[in-house]
Amino acid sequence: DVKVTQSSRYLVKRTGEKVFLECVQDMDHENMFWYRQDPGLGLRLIYFSYDVKMKEKGDIPEGYSVSREKKERFSLILESASTNQTSMYLCASSFLAGQTETQYFGPGTRLLVL
Amino acid sequence: GEDVEQSLFLSVREGDSSVINCTYTDSSSTYLYWYKQEPGAGLQLLTYIFSNMDMKQDQRLTVLLNKKDKHLSLRIADTQTGDSAIYFCAESRTSGTYKYIFGTGTRLKVLA
């Protein structure tokens, strides 16, 4: 079974802190994604990566950066956390099989910024 | 627009059928997916349908696709309390920057 793990289930940080969210997948997937999930807005893509050291902006990259130094690990960084970044953060990985791409999700990190 | 839209809430009684609807905008979508998110968990793939199909059945789940109207639905037969969750439709696109677009999610509540 594919396993996608996230470093924390719950985090509480203060405004202005630098926050690191880690995601690790164990299935050698090329593609990895960071989403945030907010009520009524569904999932919004922050950043994604199709290969090591490669990153692409998603729909809402402002205030975030990412790092993919190894294939299995994709980190999301909040350089200076703000209260509007309080959210559930979901990491996913995927591979393309023909034209089908199934995303496998981690359990999520619920971040509260005070 | 590029939105994938769903109604936010659906409530059904245990044993009834649930129908969750989704509309999408990109006619170049190749596959459409349904994911389930249980409380406190990430999303899990339930089923998917290729865009040249009208219907796909998998046990209690039936997916209907109306490509002309860009409308996708998920029917859950004999809905159980364990089906209570948020259901997301998603499309994978062959045009544009992003390959995967998720809907806003429908929260299904099953009443005993």
C-alpha cells in the first residue's frame, strides 16, 4: 500500500514564525503536491513538484515556498506565518499510469496560527 | 471559468440512496474521479471514470457521466452511517497548467 506521511497532525504557531511542514511518500512517485483545505473552498493547490529539485506554483502560492531535495520528501515552508494561513494542509503524491493519475493523500496537518 | 462545482451538503436516511452531483467546465478532461474524506483523514480514491464512458458501477457505487452537460454524479446505494464523509469530485485535464482540479466537496450526513 502507498503510504504518505506528514510530520505533524496538529501544529500551533505564532504570527511571524517560520513553519516547516514535511511530507514523505514511500512509493517512488514522481509527483508530489501541497494543498490547503478550507470549509466551502475545497482543496486549493499551493505548489507541486514533478521531479527532484523541481517546483511549480499552484493556485495560491503566495506566502509559501517548497523544497524537494529528495524524491520521497516534499516540504512546505511558511516563511512568516500569518493568521490567514490557519488551515488544514494536505500532501499528496501520484504517478501517471497511461492517462490515469491517482493521487494518494497524507492524513493532513491542521495548522493554527495565533 | 475553471471551477469544479458541488453542492456543500447532503443529508440522507440510512438505507436510502445518496446522489452527489458535480459539474465541471473543461471538455478536454480525460478522467473524472471521486474521492472520499473521512473525519480527520486525507482523501482516498473511491472510483474513476474515463471521459468516453457514460456509466461505471462498482458494488454500491454508480458513477454517471453526462459529457454534453459536463455533469458527473455518484450514487451510493443502501447508504450506511459509515458513508458519512466529504466527497470530492476531481478532473484530470489535458490542457492548461494543472493536471488535477478538485471540486469544493460535498459533506454527506447519513441519519440513522
